[in-house]
Amino acid sequence: MRRPAVCKVPSGSTLVLAGFLTIILLVQPLQGAEIRIGTIIDTVGMVDDRSSIASATGTAGNGSALAYTDSSLSNGGSFTLTKTVESGGSDSSSRSIDARKILQYNAAGTPGHLSTGESSVITFSGPSGSEAGPGCVLATGSRSGGNRSSIASASLDIAGATSLTLTSRTRLSPGDLQYSVSARSQDESGNTSGMATIRSSFTYGTMTEYEISRVTDRSMVSGLFDLFSRVYRGGAGAHIQAETRASGMVGSKTEAWQQVSSGNCTGAAPRWSGSSVYGMDILTNGGDLDEVRSLDAESILESRRVLTYHANDSSAMQTEERVVGSKNLISDSVTSSALGCIFAGTDSAADDSRSHQVISASSQLFGVDSAQLTSTAVVDLGTGKNGTMPLGVDFRTDITSPVIFDAGIVQVMTDPDQDGKYEDLNGNQRQDIQDLVLLFRNFEWLSQSSISPRFDFNTNGRVDLADLTHAFREIQG
């Protein structure tokens, strides 16, 4: 058995206590880059691996800061990890942090388990790229254009995993965060076996002299997850792609909010303001969930979602979506010579004719044991945010309760009296009250299936409630 190894590096550390191990840590300067950390671990035993790296340039009013950290901790089991973390860039505009990770873990019959996580954050402040009118200099504080500040963060935490396959990619640069992760609670043969708790979060916020945006996303699965996939991006706008296939407790919440205010001081277009809001919640206490959704919050708010849920035993699901759009249009023509414009306000003597629009829509689904849901939502404050188009809200949702049945009865049901009818649904070779219960629970599917003639007990050419009554009387004797 090899002796325990302890390796330390300037931006990370690894501690492995194991019987069989392979560790490769490379920390080296690269051309056009500051540092690179390469880690390879293949071991059976206790593992404590951590990495962190940060970069900052410029000043508080015109600069950026980037930070990435990750960690993995296990108290036994089979652990493999391949990871690279790079930081570089020849100047402040090209500076970046890039991290890639592939992790596999299996407790392999031991009492071991794994906890792992990673987080990243960016902050940015600098020119927004938009031109300010000469009459709005006092409002923006800049003759060439207003400033833009933003912050974005993403994190993932997994606790108590006994089997896990995980891949992730993080890319950070001034004003842009990209994070993607895919995780499965599977053993080496691909069979879902171990339960764990997985959490992810995403925050995004940006502010200019004309616009404020905020987006948050939080998800948690406690139990088995066949697939937990997230793609987050926060830069010019926020983008979320999420997929969850899980058999356990699920909680997820997404909120997006935009507020736009156009105080035009040149008289070239009407002045206007507006806000848009999107919200989504889902909560289950068990059951099988398959959900795919996306959200884009840039020039407009747009969401797409497909969900399928089946309960197990006493589990249930509830979900809600809501959208709100609001817009104010001031149709006067205040010019840059107006006194109120100089101070980024309005002239009280001007014609202040206002148009106000508010549109909201929502859907709720509570306490269901089976459901299929498809929805789309769009909130548009005006094409190109120029205020000349009316507010647009388009929310569509289609909710159905699919026919479900106990597929096991098809494999075991019999015809005890050989009359061509399946009176015995539980396969115990006789007709009893349990058969009536199964017939009642699966009646909708049995009446529509290709084998429905085998349940037409009163031979009236169709399967209906009269057949339930006939079966009940047969049991009574």
C-alpha cells in the first residue's frame, strides 16, 4: 500500500488517503495566461480536493472581478476526477477563467458518501455602449454614454451521494458568465442506485441609466435524479436551460424581472417606461418528474416549458406560472431646450398625455398525482425597446391529466372460468374484491385499450360502468 500523499499548490489543494491512487497536479504558466491547474485523481479511499482562483482588473467604477472555487470530499469509495482550471488573458478585456471537470464516484458497498460543489461569480462596471443625448448629460454623468454595472453568479452543491457521474464547464470573462453541468445518481453500470441532495442556483443583475434587470433560478432534488442538467449564462442578458428527471422531492423556483425607463431629451421619440415579470414554481413530495424548460431575458422575456409527472403512493405535485407586463407612454414632445429636460425630468407646462397598459396571466396546478403540462410565455415591452410598439404579452399553457394504469396487471391477469373475460386481475387464479379494486383504478385505460372486449362482462358491446356493477355482483355471489 502506498503512503498517503499530500500535495499543495498556490491556487488549490488536494489531500488523498487511499490504498491505490494516482494524482497528477500541474501548475504552470502558459503563453498568454497567468496560471493553469491540472488535476487527475483515481483512488479508493478518503479524498479532499479543493481549487480556487480569482482575478480582478481596473477600478471600482470601470473594471471587473472574476472568482471560481470548487471542492470534493469523500470518506471512502471509488473516486475519479479529471479537472483543469485556467486563468489568463493578455489585457483586462480578454482576461478569463476557464474550468472543466469530470467526476465519477461509487461508494461500492462501503458506508462512504461524497459531497461536492462549485461556485463562480463575476462583477463588472464600465461603459454601457449606449449614447446619451446632450440634454441628458446631468442624468448619466457622461457625455459619451452611461455606465453599466452587472453581477452574475452560479453554484452547484451535491451532498450525501453514494453514486454520481458529473461533468461541468465554467467560463468567466468580464461581463459574461457561462456555466453548464450535468449530473446523474448512477453507479458504474449506469443503474440508478444512490440517493443524494443536489442544489443549483443562478443570479443575474444588470443596471444602466435606462434599464434594470434581475433573474434568479434555484433548484433542489432530494432523492434519486436520473438527470440534473443546467446551463446558465449571464452577460448581455440572462439565459437558462434546465432539465430534471427525478424520483424524489423536487423544489424549483425561477424569477425574472425587467424595468426599462426611456427619458428621451431630444424629442426624437416618445418617452416611456415599462416593466415585465415572469415567475415559475414547482414542488413535489415524491413521484416521477420529467421537466425541460428554458428562459431568455434580454430584449424580451421568453419562457418555454414541458413537464410530465406521475405520483407514487401518496405523493403529489403543485406548480404555478405567472407573467405580468406594464407600460407607461408619455406622448409629449419635450425638447433638449426644456428646463425640465436639463435635469432629466419633465416640464410641468408641457402636454403630459399618458397611455397606460397592464396585462397579466397565470396558471396554477395543485395537488395532482398525474399531469402533463406544456407552456410558453412572452413579455415584450416594445420591439427594440424603443417604446413605439404597444406592450405584448402572450401566455399559453396546455394541462392534461394523462390516463395511467398499473402495467403489471397485464402480465398476471387470468380468465379463471375460461369464458373469454379477464375476471382475475391480480393473478391469484380467482375473482375477489381486490380484482374489483384494480378494475376500478384502471377502468379508464382498460375501457380504451385493444383488450377492452375482455372486460365487457355484461356483453353489451362496450366497456362501461355497468361492467363494474356486473363484476361486483359476481363477487357477492
